Amino acid sequence: MKNPIPQNTVKPISVTKTRIIPAKCAVDLGDGSERGEYVEQDYILSKLGRPMRAINLMYCYYPGDKDWPKRASFVADKNGGVSPYDNYFPYTGGLTKKRHSTSGPDVFECMKDIRRHGEDVILTITIDPNVSEDHLVAIAKDIRPFGRILVRINHEATGTWFSFNKRASYEELGLFFAHCCEIFHREAPQAKIILCLDGYTSLKNEKMLKEDEFIPAIKAADIVSVDRYLSLHWGWPGDIAEKGVKSFKSFGVKNVYALAKKSAGRYDRICRKHKPMLLSELNADGDVNGPYRQCRMLKDFCGMIKKDEDKWLSGFTLYQFRDRGRLGLEIQDPNNENVGIEQPLMKTFKEIISDSYFSPSFRENKTVKLSKKGNPTAPVNMRWGGSEDSEGIALTYEAGFAPAFCECYFEDDLLDASLMLEVNGRWFYKAPGTYFTDLMPAFFDAPKVKHDKITIRLFMTPSDGINDSSKGKSSGKDPEDDWDVNQYYELKSLPIVRIG
């Protein structure tokens, strides 16, 4: 049966090209780890109202271990509680030739889901430092089609708790990271590699923790980072954060901020140039402070970022969306892992990502000429380069009232397209084959507000979640096309819009 199309539709009064402008400080979000399962992006988008700059996934790669790629917790249960490797989801790419995981969410399907929803990927991956170069080449080739991916290799490398720390010295880990950078830069040149150390642990120290051992890694990295928790119950789930227990602590918002900022400055001095600085994991633990103080601490920290004139931080990753403990915007329901129990932190986080300092903006430029039927007189060039650098169109409609309906219908070339739409600060996803999107949630927070004009921004994302080598573009100076960074599309028709 043919999809119904409304009769009372409206035509735009103007159509312009639009471009995404990065936030002054990007916000990323962790989704799944040893403490929680992966949550699909449709759900996260509906809860938060906008896509993140990037979504962080946590995987591990220990292909030489006999039990690999079973989940470490499963192996530990069979071996008296001893985990052979890190209890992240097994990365089933590389040379394992296992493209679908039975021990957690499939990494490739997760990355595709993220990119279809207008977000970039952060792949946090712990790797056995004894693997051969062939394994690293294979992983780099795995990620080549995933656009402007960020790869965080062997994070918190100055610690003692990961399996890779038990298999190599700190000096060896620094050299291994530098070698990974060399291979990834060659095999997946669009990827940016993140180094995550502990940084300064005291403001009195002259150097960062294990700084000398990681000099080669610091110089090789594209992006530098530290993980910072304003409070943390690291004994979870083995004990309860209560009086007399020594496995939790509140570190102080100002102290944590000062340590992170000092680490950023030290990275710059070592490299003799500025590299983007991230806080790759950030949160306060509700186990330690309770849910309301947790909100206050995160809000205060973000206020300090915004007010700091030095602008030393390029972004942070909130750990995480859904958590079995109290480090999430939701707590995973202990009765059903597919259900999340929203925490007060959800509202606070939504306030933070709605602030203009932490959210991307738009720049409208060239006007698109329309025919009498309301479609472009010539195909409009669209480009998806990632969450911080993409070009779409902005359609503006006359209103003059508080809408009761605001809907988009899609036909022809738009029917099979993967689209992200923004209206009134709220974002929506349209999957390939979906012919209708209801935009009214963009007005639910203020249902009686009259709008003189309503602007709908539209961007095309990779429909398969990966970059297609046929959708790149070569320049005269460089015979190699840019398919692994940019995807180009032609828009021949506009969505059919009903506003009333």
C-alpha cells in the first residue's frame, strides 16, 4: 500500500545551505562497559534530545589467550573468580575473523548505529601489548570506513588494574602506544589516536605520574587526555560505600579541575605545542555523594570549564548513559538489563548539553533556488564529514502560531536516505525506508509559545553507518579521494512538510 501523504502541506519561504559549527567544548557520552550494556542510539536520542559529539565504546583485544573471545567475567566464573583479561566487550575484529560477538554487543553494529545517528565514534580498546604488528594493521583497516573515529588505546596506562599493565612495563607500554600510532596513521589516516594517562595526582608534583616512561607516547598521540572522577566508589560491586569502607572517595571539584588543567599544560610543554585535551571519563559517583550532590558537582565542574578564560579543554566524555552502579544517567534495572531507571543526573546533563558553550551551532549561507513546485532547481550538494563538520540545508516556514502539528514526509530520493533533522533545538533521526517523522516533541516544553517562523535543518548521514568509497571526492592537488573523511550526496527533492 502506498504511504499516505497529507493534502494540507506548506512550502518553505526560504531554503539555505547550513553548516555545523563545533561547540566551544564538546560533550561525548559513554555507552556500555564492564558496568553496563550498550543502549541503542534511538533511545538515547529520544531521552537527551540531541546527538553527542561522539559515543565512547569500550572493548578489549587479547587474541592470544586460550579463552578468547569469551567475556572475561564468564571465564572468571568458571575459574574461581580469576579474570584472564579486561572485562570489556571482546573486540571481534582484527585477525580474529569473528565479525559477530556472542559475548556482548557487536562492535561494528554499534559503530554503525552511532554514525547513522549523526555522531562520531570513540573506540576505547585495551590491546595485549604482545600482539604482532599484523593484528594492529588489521584493527586499523577495520576502522578505516568509520569516518572521523577517535581511538583510545590502553587507557589509564599508568595504572595497575588492566591486564596490559601486567604483561609489559610502563616503558614498553609507551613504546607500544607510539607503534600503534604509527600503524594507525598509515592504515587509517583519518583516525585520531587518544593517549590517556593519569596526569598529575598532586599539585605539588613537578611531573605527571610515570611521565618519563610515556614520553614517546605523549609525542606520538594526536589527542591527550586524563580520566577524572569528582568522586568514585572503585570497590563497586564488591562492597558498599559506607562508613568504615576504604574503597571510595570524594576528591573535590576544584582540586580535580586544577589537576586536570595542570596535566593539560604539562602535555603542551612536553610536546612544545598544543594538542587537543580531553577528559575521557568524567562524573561524580552517586554511590559516594548521593544523586543530588552528584548533580551539583558535575554542574559546578562544567561551570568552571565555561568560565575559564584559558580554554584548555576541548571536550569531555560523561561516564556513562546507563550503569549498573550509580555512574550513569540511568541505573540499569536489576530485574531487567534492557530497562533504565532515570536518575536526577539526566536533567542536569540535559541542561549542560543545551548550553550554547557545550552544544554545536549552525551557520547558514548560500540560498537554494526553488522551482514553482517547491523543489530545488538543481541538485543540492550535501556533505557528511562528522558531527562537527557537515553541510546540510535549512528550510524555513511561515507560522505565526503555536503548532499542533509539525511533520515531515519523505518520498523519492529521501525515502531511502538516513537523515538527522533539527528543529527548535531538538534533533530527530529518520532511518532509511521510514517515510514519516513527527517533529512535535520539539515544541512540547513550551506548547503555547507562538512561532513566527519554524526552521527545519536536515543533514544526510551514511545510511549503512560506514563510509562508501564511491561517495568521496578527489581534488586536483591530491589524486586520493577523501571518502574516509567525507561522504557527498545530492538532494533532488525536499521533504513534504505539514505545520498546523
